[in-house]
Amino acid sequence: MSQIRVAVFPGVFDPLTLGHLDIIRRGAALFDRLIVAVANNPAKQSLFSTEERLALVRRAAAGLRNVAVDSYKGLTVQYVARHGASVILRGLRQHSDFQYEYQLALTNRTISGIETVFVAADERVAYISSHLVREVAALGGDVSGLVPKHVRAALRKKLAGPPCRRPIEPPL
Ligand code: ADP
């Protein structure tokens, strides 16, 4: 019997965008099982809490039968090894992502032997970033072409709350 291929797609997902969702769908088609792992890094300020980011990803992936959604703390490669996965899945947006992603992939392989597989998103969503989604939403712009409906609703609710919870970012 051939080996079951499990991949982990790690990220911050603050919040999940249509770009992330495209990579999740492609990963689900490429691997037997895909775990979307939401990073819980208390040192990094995020707009949505880990639980909120997890819930938004879970809802988006609900229809994908071989996709599980989880959160994790610490080194990604340790999480990957603990869950019997052999591959880290990452998306590539444009060449500006490449330098950092390449460095990360080589570092992860050196410290653990775990390989990283890169997938290109559909060109219609490949430019989307959580950072710009947060910025557009904070300034009252329409994010409906950038995120799933439930994420748009969550952004509206969140940004109607106290402004001190918003991360400080440079203007558009
Ligand atoms: P990071 O983990 O680098 O802080 P994210 O959590 O936003 O950033 O992204 C997780 C993964 O999703 C990364 O591999 C990133 O390149 C990928 N990704 C995010 N947005 C897109 C997109 N629009 N198209 C392709 N890949 C994307």
C-alpha cells in the first residue's frame, strides 16, 4: 500500500483571504490530507486572536473533506513532525515572496529534513495579502473581492470595536 501523504500549510491567516483559500484547495487536491496550521505567536500582534483566525479558516475549509484546521505554537517543523506530515505547503504570490520563502525552506530542511512544496495561486487572487486586506478594511474600503463573505463580516465587526486593538501599519 502506498504511503499517505500529509502536508501542513502553516501561516498567520490574519485574516484568511481568497489567496489562502486557493492554496488550501490546491493543497487538498495534491495531498491525501492537508492540515492548515494557524500560527499562535504571542510575540506578534495580530488583528484577530488565534481562536478567531482558527474559526475563520475552519469555516472556509468546512467543505473540504481531507482538510483539518489546527493552531500551533513554536517551530513549524516540530509541529509538522509531530503530526506525521512530510511536507510543508506554502503559496507564492510574486517574486518578492521568493527570497524569504526560499531562505525559510532551506532553514527548515537543514534543521529537520522536511521539504517545502510551493504552489502558485490562481492569478486572479495571487496578489492578495492579509496586510492589505486589513488596511483596506480599516479605512472603510470594500474587501468583498479579497476575502470570503464570512471574513468580510468578521472584519466589519472587529473594526467597529475599540481602535486600540488594531495593529499599527503604514498607510496604503
Ligand atoms: P506568513 O505566514 O508569511 O506571515 P500568511 O499567513 O499570510 O503569511 O501566509 C501563509 C502562506 O500563504 C504563505 O506561504 C503565503 O505566501 C501564502 N499566501 C498568502 N496569500 C497568498 C496569495 N494571495 N497567493 C498565494 N499564496 C499566498
